[in-house]
Amino acid sequence: MKLNRLLSVFGMLLLIAGSLAAQEKPGTLASIEFQKIKNGTVPQYEAGRKQKAAWHKQQNDPLPLLVWETISGDNTGDFIVGRFAQHWADYDKPAVTDEADQAEFEKVMGAYVESVTLRYYNFLPKISNPPSGATGPVKFSEIIIFHVRYGKDSDFRSAISRVYDASQKTKWPVNFEWYALVNGGLTGEYVLSIPHNTWADFEDKPDVKPFRDMLKEAFGQSEADSIVDRIDHSVEKETSEIIKFRPDLSYLPAK
């Protein structure tokens, strides 16, 4: 009986230790707010964002609050505000309470915001190739949004996983990050983010193999065609835009 109790206690300790270890790993959730600004009030909104960044500093908030401005596409002029590397459990005990955060938002910029849409995304690190050694967002991000047909999710996921495998096999010097929507919109949304340090960086580079040629080099023509076909047949709609990081409006805690 004593042995059984000892084994039970030991099992519980392993379970707790495993849970704590999991929590210590960086999370993959991103909470993103899409904020549409009232016409003619962008200067007031930006002033309010700077006040709110200063307020987060006063609260000793340990988490960055990152801000981008949409500069192309249907959402041009909208601002994107996000926190990254979260676990779901982190939302239960935020460093700054939701009530205090909302009150400050309403105080310094609420009058200038027409609408706010909150969405949760899951970063997919196993099929992403972010810039090595990056300490924060680059100046521009090229955002490509894929809307996958119902029932085709596994086809799309397997195809983009093979794209990642090909990029690693060929040492393709293109950085990219994948995110999947988990709540807050139409299901089947995947977001591909490609960083660019300058406008010139958007130019095609003669020393970098085109996407299809990279796939062919990695797997041969037949599988390259199969990967592209799976993407083509699983995607219902694709949209693109460019967003610009606004460090002047973001809150970046001191390290």
C-alpha cells in the first residue's frame, strides 16, 4: 500500500514538473488587434499610442506591445497591435489587467478608433524560417493571406511543410514565418509573413532561385509540381498587403 502511494505521489510530481517545463517554453500564440482609425484623426491616435506606450513602461509591463501600420491593400491606413509568444494560460493572469489596459486605451485614444477586431494566431515554428539573430521586427513585412477551402486543410499543411523542407535542403536564403488563425475569423486562414529591411529588398534577386526552381532542385520536377498543385487546389482565395513596423508607437520593455 505504501509503495502504491509513493508511486502515485512520484507520478504526480512528474506531471507537475512536466507542466512547469512546458510553461517555461516560449508560447506560440499571438493576439492581434486590427484597429481602424476614424478619418482625419491619425495624428491624435498616434499621440495616444505614444502615451499608452509610456503608460506600459510605468506599469513595468514585461511584454512588448508591437505596432504596425498597413501601407498597402484594402486595409491601408489601419494599425495592427500585437503581443506574441504567449500561452493560453498567460491570458488568465496578465501583467497588466485587461480592465486597466482597456481604461487607458479609452482614455488616450478611444475617441479616435472606429473599430477594433481581435484575432488569435498560432505561430508555426516547425515550418518557419525567421531571420537568425533577429532582436525585433524589421522595417517592412510582406503579408500574404491564404484562405483554405473547407476540407483541404491537411493538403495545404502538408504542402507548405514540404516547401519548408525544400528551403532547408537547398539552403534557400529567403526568410518567412507562418501563422494559422485559431480564433476570431473565418476558419482555414493562414498568414505568410516575409520580412524586408528596405524597399529595395522587395526586388527579385538574380542570385536567389525562384520558388518553383527551388522546389525542383530539392525534390525533382514531379514532386515540385505535386506541391504546387496541392497549394493551388486547396486555396480558395489569396490576398496580400505590406505593413510597416512603427517602433515609435510600440512599447519595447528594457532588457
